[in-house]
Amino acid sequence: MSLFFAKHNISGFLIDGIFHLSPREALHAIERGAVLIDLRDELEIELKRFKVSGILYLSSQEVKSTYKTLEKEKAFVIADSVGLQSKEIVRFLKENGFENVANLIGGIVDWQREELPMHIDGFLTGSCACKLKKKKVNTN
């Protein structure tokens, strides 16, 4: 476990060298200064957004091409839709010298399930990004 997470009593759990946080643990870390990196694409972000301060919107490719501009001393929680792609970015960052980095288990799907702070676009409908469409508005 990294110094940041230990200092703030954020237990999480370690699997194959990747530190994982539940949505509530992730929120606790963010409230104490960790930065959330949201890897989702623009359409997904428009539908549902984490409602937290300290958030960066970077695709996996952007993280890989700009990681040298991130402060290694900061703590990062990496998130995506369901927590799969984010694991690979945590691994990548750890391989490049980042110690204070964790994966958000279940991504924004579990974050929403836990009813944590988020903004949902009321003008879109659909259960996933592949089915999004504008809601029909009754003007009568």
C-alpha cells in the first residue's frame, strides 16, 4: 500500500500488484486529495460524470503519452466504466514510477450503484454508451 492511502486509513486490497478501492474508499481518498483520472470516452462522460473535485479526463492513450506531466507525489484513483481498462493504466503508471495509484473497482457503474455523488444528463437515455439517444420531449 502507498504512503498516501496508508496515511488516510484507506485499506483497499492488493491483487497482482494492483491496489483496488471500493467506490466509498475511492471517494474517501478523493476527499483527502487524491485525483480521479476518468478514462472513459467523451460520450460516456456526457451521460454520467463523477461529481468530485480534483478530476482529470484522460483516455488511456493520453495517460500513456502524457504520464510524465503528472506529479508522481500525488495520489491517483483511476476509473473507467466497470474497472477493467483502469487496471491496465494502474499497472502502467506503477511500472513508470507512480506509487500512489489505485484502481476504482466497478468504475462508474458501481459508483452509481453505491449512490455516490454524480451528475447524470437528463436529456440522454439508454443503459450503456452504445445505446444512447436523445430523450423525446413532449412539447404539448
